[in-house]
Amino acid sequence: MSYKPKIYLITRDREFLENLRILSKDFCKIKRIGNIKSLSYVNITNSDLIISDISNSDEKILKAAEKLSGFKIMVFDKYSPENIGELLPYYHFFLSKSVPPSEFMERIKKIRDLMTENINYITYLPGNIDFENFYLNNIQKNLSVAFLDIDNFKFFCAAKGVKKAQEMLRLVSTILRKNIFTSSVKGEVYAYNIFLDRFAIIANKDELTRICSFIYEDFARYKNTLFDNSELTRQFYVMQDRVGQIFDIPVTTLTTVIITRSFDSIIELYRTAEDLFRYLKNKGGNLIFSDRRQMSGQPSEKGIVLIAVYDPLKSNYLKISLERAGWKVFVTNDGITTLKLYNRTRPSLIILDEELPLINYRDITNVLRYELSDNKTVIVYLSEIDDWIDSQYKFSTLSGDLNAEKINNKLIALISQNREVRG
């Protein structure tokens, strides 16, 4: 006979207890416990759940809950409790018992499914192998992915210590689970701890944007459990390195990238996310960026662009903007590589930086025009579009990127003019 998991329920709400008993007959056993301290004498397995009512949340009970192994769920009546920030370190999930009993039980089943996976016992989330397998097996469902990265995590770990770093990871993962399992998510939603300080959420596009906004707000609200008031007021804390140098490190923030298109290769998905993070990290934290570029399976209709720009910020911005508009993009940051890439890719357009090292931009132009007898490639100097790029460095919103569209339209117009001249 297969083992039927138990739910240890600590509540005085008889109606809630009876509803769960009716719905869980074939799924698990409900066992009511008088108080959470009694659980210290119970043999709890990894398949069991502990559900505690919000009324059982005084300081003594919370300390008792902290010592218990297993998955602990806090249930509340209708609205999230005001002191939920204080409760986050002690419980792994937060659910409202005011939802219909059948929906509540569906969420419990989702949590049980999560427990069957190979999870990280700091964050209580599955890892990158589960994420990659699920993503590749469900590409056809057109699910979107959000990557969340804890900014300056290695400095936080160095300054505050390993225990505080684990608390930070646990806080972020609990906020993820709270917003996935507490909010009324309509479709499939899955969360993963794919690398040490990076998390991933898979869901449909509309749900994902909403969930990420809530996570962003919750983290800003509850991170005061990890910093004192003076650090939050100054918005930085002090770190001393091994040779005694003092550094001011910004108070930890989250950077979020939402990718709405599908990839056949997990490497391409990671590479796209890394390109976006590399750009956004230079803008500071607390950013949510939604990458709305076309599906990678669609052919590029606009042609090939070679970006020969020395400044990595501007280069990344142009790459992201033009790929989103449907161009195939190659990037270089010196004159020699520019000529090599030109020979390999034969782009329809080059964005050429006048400050390019190794070979002067005038020499590059002469080589293209005379030595290679090229009269097809349009050359746009970076200075022609530099003002638009500089004004777009507020790149921290989910709204449309108007300057990218201006650049795209200008490039299309330049190519059209060049074709008319040749014709």
C-alpha cells in the first residue's frame, strides 16, 4: 500500500477543517494538532505538510515553528496579514483560506508536486536541471520566462556573512512562492532557483508581468529584515575587504528580465538573459525589463547589422533594440574585428563608432568603399543616433521603447535611400 501523505493542521476553525477533510479523502490524511509545540513529538516525513492558522503566530509559536523540519504553510482569512514580513522567515508558503475549498486544495496539490522534485533546501525550490527540462519539454505552450537576479549578492555575503546571505535567498524565494501560491494565478506557474542568486519563473505572459510586479513590491517592503534603519536611510552599507579597504555597497535590489519569445536552445535563452542583465546592471537595481522581441523562429526581414561601437552600454542597447525590431545583429568593439566580421557576414548596414580603436573609422570606410569595392553596405556613424541612445538610458520600465523605434525607422529609411541611389 502506497504511503498517503499527512497534513498536520493547527486551527480552531472547524468549518475550514471539515472542508479540507471532505476534499482530501483520496489525496492525503488530515490530522488536527492542538498546538505547534506538539509537532516536535511527531515523526514528520518529507511528504507531509504543516498548516498553521494565522491566529497561531505569537513569538513563542514562531520560534517553535522555526525548529520544525518539513514544509510549513501559514493560512490567513481574507487579506495578507500586515505583519507578513515578520512571518516570512518561519513559513515556506502563505495561502488564503477564504478561497473556495476546491481551489485551496488545488494549491495544496501544487505545493505537494513541488515537494516531490529535487529541491534546494535553502530556497525550497527546484534547480536549473528541472527548469531546463521543463522549458524544453513545454516550448510549444508559448510560456514566458522571468529571470530575477539579486544585485550585489556576493558583496552582501562578504559584508554580512553566510547566515545573512542564506536569509536573503530564503526571503526572495519565500516572496516568489507567496505570490505564486497566494495570488489567484489562473494558469500554470513554476518557480526555480537556477543559480545561487538567480531565480526563474515560468508562466503565461500576462500572469508573469503581474507576478513580477508584486514580487518587486514585496521585496522592497520586506528587505528591512536584513538591513538596519541607518543602512536603509543611507541606501548603502559598508564592506571591508581582506586588505582593509572600505567600500560603500548599495542596499540590495532586484533586477528582473521577462523574456516572452521561445528558444529551441536553452543556451540561447541563457545568453539572451545574460545580455539583458549585462546592460541593466549598469543602470542600477530595482529594474524590470520586458523583452518583447519577435519569436526567434521568424526570419529576419530587415537584414544584417554590424554594430562596431566601443562603448559596451551603447553597443548592448543597440543590439537589444535592433534584435527586438527583427534585425540579425553582430557586435564588435575594435576596427580589426569589424573588418573580419564584415567579410564573414556581409551586413546590409554598419553602425560605426568614430572612437573605434586599432583602426580609424575613416580607414575602415575607405577599405569598404575602395579596397573591397563595396557599394551596397550602408554606413551609419554613431554620432548620427547618439542623442537618441543617451536619452534612452532610463531603460527601467515595462512600457514601450520609443527611441528604439526611431532608430529602427531611421535605419530602414537609410537603407531604402541607398537602394534607390543604386537603382
